[in-house]
Amino acid sequence: MHTGFRCCGVTNHTDWFEVYNATRVPDSCCLEYSDNCGLDNPGTWWTAPCYERVKDWLNENLVALWIFALCTALTQILGLVFSMTMFCQAVKVETFYA
């Protein structure tokens, strides 16, 4: 997530200091990824807050997310309708031949 959104931490990169109990961040917070780059100079880390970046991304893609959610719900409802139709047909056939 850090590399995709070019951010580090929820509010900023210092959120990770409490997690590691040191002045370091995960390697995914580095401008150029390399092993143990999170121990380097803070100038080589993303400093933008991930909360704001994710919130902005969600706002930009809200229409697509709603379309996906509605299509998923419609698929679920159609599945329920078709399965109920099949069940009713099976019961009708069973009572007809019984």
C-alpha cells in the first residue's frame, strides 16, 4: 500500500516510530525500495499520510465502487431467484410423480 499510494503511516511516517520503538519505518515506505532502507535517512521516506491518500482515492473512484457493489448485489439476488425457481420446479415435479 505504501508504494502504491506513495505514503507512509496513517497520519505521517512518524506513526511507525512507536511500532518499532526506533526511528525507522518499513522498507515499503522508502522512495526507492531496497533492503533495510527504512533505517536510512528520513529524507528517503514517503512522508505523505496514507489516510488522506486512500480517502482521496476512494472519493475519486466512488462511482466505480458503487457500480461494483450494485453488480455484486444484483448477481446475488439473481442467484437467489434462480435457485428458488429451481427448487419450486423440483418440488412440483416430485409431487407430480409421487
